[in-house]
Amino acid sequence: MDQNSMLIEERRQHVLTTINRDGRVLVSELSDALGISRITIRKDLAYLEERGLLQRTHGGALAPRSGALLDPTLTEKEQQRLQEKHRIAEAAVKLVSEGACIILDSGSTTTMIARALRSFSNLTVITNAVNIASELTNTTFEVMLTGGMLRRNSYSLVGPPAEDTLRDIHADILFLGVDGFDPEIGITTPNVLESRVNRAMVRVSRKVVAVCDSTKFSRRSLALIVPPSAVHTVITDKGISPADLEALRSAGIEVIVA
């Protein structure tokens, strides 16, 4: 009995470890990986959901929605969904042309886009993320870093100075990282000051591209950045649900699945 209990706990810990690393789990993949029936896996997911450790979805589970104020650090975000973010970044740079003026919001996905942009030689990049500016110091780009107050959680600059810097800018394309994207409400973030800077970025950009892995859909954080009508294109991964995909396209948004 004790041995069985230990095995159950090990199995459930494996589920939680996978969710923390990848942002989600699938019943079919867990069943194959652990050699356990899908019925047993579903019981494990139900047990863990009752304790607030995950959120069940059709065919699997996601990391728990810990409220609208959940604000993980950039370091934590960079450990999640790495392959998906890499593919999203590769798709994003295909929308860029030499000589373009690009705005990069702070975030783990936009940081990957900054790295992918190194294949270009003539770009102007405007960002409120000090880590992204650092990533681009050895390029031939013109790099503009907004002023503002440093948010250590995200390495981003926020506040009136950042908003003022963006007011007179005209950019070709904005790549906007996403904490939550509810197709009915729009793009949200846990930090009000961040939302104001992001909104200023949207106002001065000819094309707005939201870059987000599929776990970010149907989530709502504290502060609204913009409604869906302000977004031209979404780049996401193959995990997006058919319902979210249809909702985005019905809103007139181009969806690129990387």
C-alpha cells in the first residue's frame, strides 16, 4: 500500500513538473509516457485540480489560473514553452523587411524575436526592455531604449517617461508579448503601468502583431491593453484550440500558426 501511494505521488509530481516546464500536459502523452491508462491520468488531473494545482481542459490540463495579478518573472517565463516560442520568433521575423522600424515589447517571446532579428543588418528597434536592448548591442541596428522606471520582474521600463518617448514615434510593426488574450475582451497584462506603455506602442504602430503561445488564450489579467480590434495579426503555436482560432479569425485577425 505504501509503495502504491508513493508511486501515485511520484506520478502526480511528474504531471506538475511537466506543467511547470511546458505550461500544459496532454492526457494521451502522459498515458504513453507513464504507461498508465487514460482513465487513471484523468483521475490524477481531477485530484490535482481540486487542490488548485492545475486547470483541466479538453484532453489535458494547463497551469493554474492564479488570478489576474499573477506576474511571473522574465526568468521564469524563459523556461516555459521554449520550442513553441522559438518557432513563433522564426515566423515573426518573416514579417520584417530591411530598413523597417520595429517596436519590441518586453517578454520572453519578444526576447527570442530580438535574437532572431540578428540576421538583418539595417533595422531601427525601439524597446522598453533593457534586456532586449542589451541583446542588440553588437548589431548594426539603431536601437532606442525608452526611459522610465525599471520593473525588475520583467526588465521593462514603464511610467510617463516611457509613454512620452513613444508618443512621437512612427513604427512599421509592433511585436507585442501577451500575458493573456481573451478573444472577447482583448490583450491583458497583470501590471497597469505596463499596459499604458503597451497601449502607447499600439497607437504609433502601423501593424500590431501579438506573439503568444497557445496557453495564453482565454486568459484575463488585471489590466486591458487593447481590444481584439486593435490587433492585426497573431502568431501562436499548434496547440491553439479550434474555438480560439475561430474566434480570432471571426474578429478579422490574421492568425499564423507556427
